[in-house]
Amino acid sequence: MTAISDFFVAAFALIGAFFSLVTALGLIRLPDLYTRAHAASKSATLGVMSILISVIIYFVAEDGFFSSRVVLGILFVLITAPIGGHLIARAAYYSDVPLWKGSVQDDLAKNPEHVTPKKRPAPKLK
């Protein structure tokens, strides 16, 4: 492995570790579910992706082996983690989990269609 590839592997691994640390601190320190979901989805996604990028660079430089599974892992995390965080926060909002008292704005409260989801009529059983 060359010094340049060593540098990039270490840099991406350290960036990933930093974002993972930010995620852990955000989950501990942030005041409500919505800000914690934001910390968990955004910074954890960047942390995992950075670490997986360093894995790709390491194995390409060391063994000449490119793993499409790692690329698929990156794409999977990139797609599912932010969507999962959004859906958890949306479900919490619909379940009336309170916002932090210091929250400045509530965008969903402005639109009455989003405040209460439309109820479907129950299916009639024969």
C-alpha cells in the first residue's frame, strides 16, 4: 500500500469515527426525540459511509480487490437511514410526542392536513 492510500484510508476512517462520536453525543445531549432522530440519521449515515469508503480504498490498494457488496452497503445506508429517521420522527409527531419547549417553529402545525392524518373507514366485514 502506498503512503497516499494509507492517508486516505486513515482520513476516511477518522472522519467516520468523528461522525459516529457526534452521533453518540447527539443522542445523549439533545433534548427531544426529533433532534435526536436528526442526529442519529444524518451524522450516523455520514459516519458509516466514511468508514465503508475507507474499507473500499484499503482493499483496492492492499489486495486489488473491489467489493461491490461494500458499495451496495453504502447505497443501502444512504437510502434507508435518513428515510427511517424521518419516518420515526413523523410517527412520533402523529403520536403527539411533545416538541422541546425551546423549539422555534413547527412546520407541520401550519398545514392542518399534516397534523391529523386522514382516517380511512374501517372495512366492512360480511
